[in-house]
Amino acid sequence: MSNFKDQLAKDAKNVFMNLEEFAEVRLIDNKAVEIIVDDDLLQKRRSLTNNPTDGVYSASFLFHVLKSSLPKKPVIDADMKVDKRTFKVADVQEDDAMYTITLKRTGS
């Protein structure tokens, strides 16, 4: 019998990361990874922030990804390449099976 966390991990992979429903494949640091781009949550977070110098205020990309899809937890202010564009990690939230990663632009 699997425990609750095991079931959450299975659901995250089989339900949320379903390529026919929510997920899409993007290149994250030159590796094909299934992610869910969440523009609605990005806009909500940007409108709720009170600090314009905060990384979330200037964020331009937010996505959800399985923890198992990345080699390690991203670090705030580290570079992350999505497809051919380089961003800085503005925020990382960790749930049982997934990360929610907010990125900000680094320039042109």
C-alpha cells in the first residue's frame, strides 16, 4: 500500500503533468522538461506584491515542474535558461512533489 505522499507524486505526474491537458515540454537548462506555464498565477502574484524591488514584482515567467524533473532545487538569483532565453530565479515554492518557479528577465 502506498502512502499519501507517494499518491501525491503519482497524481502530480499523471494528472497535472498530462501533456494532453495542462503540461507542455520546454527546454529548461537545455533539458526537455514537462512544465505547466501559469500566467494567471503570475499576474495575481504581481498584483499582490507591495514591494516593486521584489523579484516577483518584476517577474515575467512562472511555471510548475515536478521536483524529479530537475537535478536540484533552483536557487534564488541563479540563472535559468528556458528555451533560448536566460532568466534569473525570483522565487521558488516547494510542495510535496512539485516546485513553483518564478523567473524574471535578465535583459535582452
